[in-house]
Amino acid sequence: MNIALIAHDRKKETMVNFTIAYKHILEKHNLYATGTTGLRIKEGSGLNVNRFLSGPLGGDQQIGAKIAEEDMDLVIFLRDALESQPHEPDIQALIRLCDVHYVPVATNLASAEIFIKAIERGDLDWRSVRKTNMFK
């Protein structure tokens, strides 16, 4: 599976801890992240992460393009709901693309843990069927 990992500034440490806790699951998949988040994950967990630009500089849109191309299977986006984000339109566009292309998206730690456990159990294997145009 291709998994995108994104975290707002005040959630980056939580994302690093999440990737450390679930490294045994995540290391079996292709990981993508926005710039600083990806670097922090790499340094903190040792996981191999394909990095895009920083979110406000276009990284959210780069991940959105992978979603639109049917090349992303899960997005974990730990959002800071208590702070206004200057690139909020990009964030909303990314979430909208997830809805349009049937890509599960977790926006907080609780839903991220549910999805990561689902991956471990094989509950998201339907994503490979989706790619055969079943839902188009």
C-alpha cells in the first residue's frame, strides 16, 4: 500500500511517535510525506519515506495528485484543529480528493490507529480491487 503521512507543526512529534509505535506495520508499505514531517519520521523512526515539498509550499497538492492518479491508498493527516492554517484551502482540497477517490483518511490519532490496525488485519485489501476499476 501507498500511505501518505502529513502532520501540522504541533502534531509532528505525535506523528513520529505513531510511526515508531507502528513501525512493524509501516515498514511493509510505501510511505510518502510532506517535507518536514517526512524528515522527522525518517530521523525518529528510521523508516524509509519518500518526501514531497512542505505542505504550505505544495506538498499537500503533490499528495493530492497521487490520490487523483489512483496511486495513494491511505492518508494519515494529523491536523491541528485548534490553529488556523494559511493553506486551509489546500487541506480541504486534499480531503475532498480522498472522498472522491475512496481513499481512507485519518485526521487524528484515534482514527489513524484504527486504520493502521485495519491494514495489519488486511481490512483495507479492498483497495487493490478498487484499482481494477471496480468502482469507476
